[in-house]
Amino acid sequence: MTTRRPLPTLAVAAALALGPAVSLGLARFSYALLLPPMRADLGWSYLVAGAMNTVNAAGYLASALLAPAALRRFGARAVFLGGGAATVVALLGHGIVLGEGALFVLRFCTGIGSAATFISGGLLAARLVVAPTTDSRRRGAHAGLVLGIYYGGTGLGIVASALLVPELAGRAVAHAWQGAWIGLAGLALVATTIAAAATRALREPRSTSAAAGANPQRFAWRSFAPALVAYLLFGLGYIGYMTFVVTLLREQQLAGELVTAFFAVLGLAVVASSWIWAGVLQRARGGGALAGLNALLALATLLPVLSTQPLAVFASGLLFGSVFLSLVAATTSLVRHNLAQAAWPGGIAAFTIVFAAGQIVGPSGVGFIADRFGGLRAGLACSAAVLALAALVAWRQKPLPARPA
């Protein structure tokens, strides 16, 4: 009887990257492309349109709060796949209902599944590079690349959405956007199935699971206060761009083909960010990476506010895409560098909680400002200001004096 050889680490990381592709790329960020036809069909205000992503973030927050207990009880891989399956069902529901209330419930449920997948997948990716090697420098670079690949998987979902959604949502039939949601559910099912097959060999570390079950280490919230506040502001600021930028470009009469290309370029930049920032993520023991990346995001968010000419639009998409998920990866890197492995689940969940809290306020806040103070440009300008503030706060985060044994 032959023994199946385990997949290479980078291949497993690529399979895990299908989790963010589903939980963020297909389940959350595709909404930016679907918002214009849904808003036109259902008669939504900007506030209602933003509130759909607010309840999505509320579900994400609820799931993040439950994540540490779920990880201890069921294990990271089970939570990862369970979240993916729940997301598939919720996306399918988007293509069946029309009522505003039902869509709110489905956006909430999608957030629950997304957070479960995203948190557990991040933990699995971090564990891939725990084993020591004879070359510590090579192991460090490898760790940064693995995390970059994992979080860069979101770009695959964004590119897939850019290719699929305009084709299905643009059909000359009633409620054509529903077919796009069903198509996204089909893609999510395929991605989750592939991830399940490729991660079969992953097991819970005995020492980690036993320690976590008996005496889980608490996350040092106070020690990470500047990074947590900066990450809260990041969640508040970036989500306004990802919710409304396509709607802004449509309203400014940018050609549909250019809008689709812009979104695809943004997704490709997310994928490329795995390599662009791998070294920075490995070296970032304090808040420097968070600060620099937030500053770049503030600039990217401001560009379409100042001009919707194609050059400015594509520069914005390239810059935003190459940065925003690497900023998420930077928080996992911060946890890895400064905490013992047993404390990683609590650390990753803590950052996800504040991230989700910011995302709850962000979409509705931008929608409220847009409805009352001059449209989406005003709302996105506020998002850029929040991201700039996040950069200033993040500079105050210092490395912990010693990593616990």
C-alpha cells in the first residue's frame, strides 16, 4: 500500500488561500459590483446600500467573538471548512430572495461564515511555518511568503467576481443580479471543495490544542493597543472604498468595460502583494508596516475623489489592491512575532474583532455622508482621512520586549 506524500507547504498555502477568495473576494467584495444593479432595481438609498455591508460586518464580528471557543472545540480545519460551506449556502440565498429584510439576514449569515473561514485559515497558514529549519533566515522569508499567499488569495476572488458578475448581472432579464449571486455560490462551492481536498493532511498540533483546551492564553490587549486602534480605523476606512468605489465610477459615467477592468486590476494587485510585501511582513515586529500601508491606502482612496480619469482610477486600484490585504497579513505577522503559538488564536481573533467593528460603522457612515453631504466623493474623502489617522496611530506600536516561551 502506497502512502500519499503530503503536498508542499506553498501548495497547501495556495489551497488555504481559496478561503479568503471565498470569504472576502466572492462573499464581500463582489458586492461592490452588484451594488449598482441592485440599487437601481430595488430603489435603495446610499444608507441602505451601505447598511447591507454593515450587517455583513456585524455577522463577521459575532463570528469573530465566538471563534476562539470554536477553534478549541472543533479545530481550525473544521471551522475553516464549516465557514466555507455556510458561505456557499448564504450566497445561494442571495440569488433567491428579493426582500430587503431577507437580504439583510443573508448578509449577516455571510459575515458569520466568512469570519469563521478567515480566522481559522489565517491560523492554519501561520502554523504551516512553525517547524524549524537549519536556515532561520530562509524560514523567516518563507513565513512572510506563506502569509502573503494566504491573504493574497482574496485577489483571486475579486478577479473571479470581475469576470463573472458583469456578465451575469448585465443580462436583459428581470433581477439579473440574482443570477450573479448564484454564480458566485457555485464558484465558492468549487473553491471550498478544492481547499478541503488539499488540506486533508493538516492536523491540530497536540501541544497547542491541549494547552488551549486546558488553559488558553489570554491576548494582551493593552500591549497591542496602538495596533488595535489603528486596525479599527483601517476597518472603518477601507470598507467605504470597497463598498462604493464601483458605484462612484458608474455615476461618473466611466465605461462599463473600464470599471470591470479596474476591479480585475485591483484583484490582480492583491495577488501580487504576496510577493511585494513578504519581506516587510517578516521584519515587521512593531507598527511600522501598519503605519506605512495605511498611509498608502489613504492616498489610494483619495485618488478617485480628486479625479475619475482612467489614469487616476487605475493607479488607485493598483495601489489599493497591492496594499490592503497585506495590511491584514501584517497583523498576523505581528501576532506571530510577539506571542507564543498557544496565544495565536486569541491574537488573530482580537484583531479580527476590532477589524469587524470598524467595518460595521464604515459602510453606513459613508452612505450617510453621501446622502447628506454631496455624494460619494464626500464619503470617500472621509474614508481617506480615517486611514491617514490610522497611519499616525500605528506608529506608536512597539514590539513586545520578549516573546513568551
